[in-house]
Amino acid sequence: MQLYLKKPTMNDSHADFLKADLEICFTFATVAETNFRIGHSESAESAIEKAQRGFNTVQRLLSDPAHGKYLTDEEIQNITAELERLRARIDEVRQRFRK
């Protein structure tokens, strides 16, 4: 039996990068929430700002035709949905813990 591995394409690289960046942003949002809960507001602010910068980067790359041409319609839809979820998560953390 032979296994055929799919050779990574430029499309895979772009989509994988954006997905990985989104995962890191969600992690920063969770770190921010934890730090707010334990009273480390400076660290929390830093983490939520990193999540926001990542959000901005993914949004910018997704809307740039030079980068978007390497993504399928399905990948664009999935990444857009994750961006919306991240936007809600960042907003939730900011609203719950900022005064």
C-alpha cells in the first residue's frame, strides 16, 4: 500500500498562516481574561492588545487581493467566521473587565 501525501501549495501556506494567527489571538484573549481575573491588569491589557493586533493583521491580509487570491472561497468564509468570533471574544473580554 502506498501513501500519497499532498504536496503543500501556496494556498495551504496562506490559509494555515491565517488560521494559526487566529488561534494565537484566541490564546491571547484567554490569557487576558485570566490576568484580569487575578488582578494583573497590565499584563491583561498587553495580551488583549496583542489579540487585537493579530485580528487587525488577519483582517488586513484577508481583504488584500494580493493575499486573498491564494485562498479558496471556503477558506475565506471559514477565516471570516473565525474573525467574527475573535472580534466578539475580544469585545467580551474588554467589556467584562475594563472599567
